[in-house]
Amino acid sequence: MARRKVLVTGAAGMVATQFLPGLRERYDLVLIGHSKTVDVDGNPVDGIQLVELTDPDRSKYQHLFEGVDSVVHMGHVPHRGEPLDHFYIEQLNIQMGYNVLRSSYEAGVRRVVFGTSNHAADWYEHNLVHTRKMDVVEPYTYPLSDNFYGWAKISLEAMGHLFACGFPSFTLPSGREWLLSGINPGRKMGVIMLRIGHPRELIPENYNNDPEVYKRVLGCYLSARDLTQLTIKSIETENIDNEHGVPWHIFYCISDNTRAFWSLSNARRVVGYEPEDDSEVRFAHYIKGFITGDDASGGVGRVGLK
């Protein structure tokens, strides 16, 4: 069987460099970086090329999408400055997401695996989960964020649905077309949105030895092998149609964490995700004495009420 050709954006970023070894073993890769050709540790990323995907002139990079089976989009322009000014940076990320989705759509790409973020629904976490008014956030709970980063992710998730449903045309009972009619009914491109959790080693010193913050990241942890597994299964699962016949899903992308407050149920059901790691086990040597045990200040359970 011929190897799939997979294009990866943000290929030098923290997330992509964790799954690149696994993808290199299975696929022929086209690697795109936004501003750097080395990973977070300063190691060169073999085969990467710098492309400005925020540029609205897609003729400069459309050719890179030709002949590609799947695209894994992890590219991101980081925000900076005052929170109210993040709107302007996030507009660039929305523009980049559109360029990637449209370039994929027009090139006949079968599947786009799109990295979004848990922050697309972090209002629930901050206001309901940590106050024990909600136990678990489901992927299809109406997304609400309290920052422009999350707002942009919400916008991109909704945009992915447009490409997955094929922009169908609608008609009124009288036979008149809606003004907002489809551009290519029938071409449904599979889109999976991965709400990335916390793909980092959970060393307490990195969280100011704050037990509440540490309990939160224990729930959000994402190991490299679980990230790789979910990315590969999101690429390779043939039928991802939802109950409405639209090949579009939102998956929380975390490990099988004991303290998790995001649901993995649809990722398990749709693509057979079977995470192998649990932060409670992986970081037990830190948890004992810091979160649990004699004189520990963390308390039982998840972050929030004691």
C-alpha cells in the first residue's frame, strides 16, 4: 500500500514535534513552519520549510497541498500585549485557519486534523467545573470562552464545520434560494478539531509549587504517545460521519487522567482512541507528599473546592 502524504503546519512547534516521530514512520510528510526551523529544544526539524500561511495570496502555497491525503494544522501566531489587543493577533490565526481549510478543500484533501484548544470552552472550567456546578465538559457543549484566544478557536471550529458539510444550498418552501447558498454541494471534507490539553511534563516547580494549579494540569495532561495515537487515528479512521452525516467532530485531546474534567467519550467511539497514560500514575512521585499524604496542602479530588 502506498504511504499517505500528510502535510503538517506548525511543524516546529511544541505540539507537532511530539507527534512527528510517529508520523514520520507512517507517512510521507510535507512540513511547514511559520517562523522557525528548529524545535523548542533548538534542534533542526528535518525537511521543514517556512511558509507564511496568513498571506491571503494562496497561490504562493496552494501547490503544497496538491496530492496530499491529510493535513494536520498546528500552526499558530502567538498573542502578545494587552488582553484586549489579542483580538488583532487572533484575527491572523483565523485567517491562517481559513487559508489552510480552503487550500485543503480546493486541493481535494480527504481529511484535516485541526489543532484548536481546550480554551474554546474554558468559561465552563473557570466558572462551573472548579466550583463543582459541573463535573465534565462535553465536546459538543455550546462553546463559551472568556478570552480572545478561546474565541478564535471557537470561530475556527465552526469554520471547520462549513467545509465538512460541503456548503449545501437551502431553499425556502416557495422554492426561492436563501441568499447564503452553497458553493459546492456534495464535496464534504472530513474535519476533526482537536482541543489540545496540556502536553508538558508536570514538574511542580514549573507551576510555582501551587497545588491548585498542579491539580488542574493533572486533569489536562497529554502525553506524547497519546497525542500521537489520537492524531494518527484521526487521520486514518475512514468513516467519521456524525449522526447527521457530516464528517466533523471535536475531540478533547488529553490522556486518560484520573482528575480529568473533559470528556473523551466521542473520541473513543468515533476513532477508537485508547489513551495509555494517566497523569496520576505518570507523576505519582510528585503527587505523593505534595498533593496527597501527611502535611500535603493539595487536598483530595480536582482543583476547586476542598
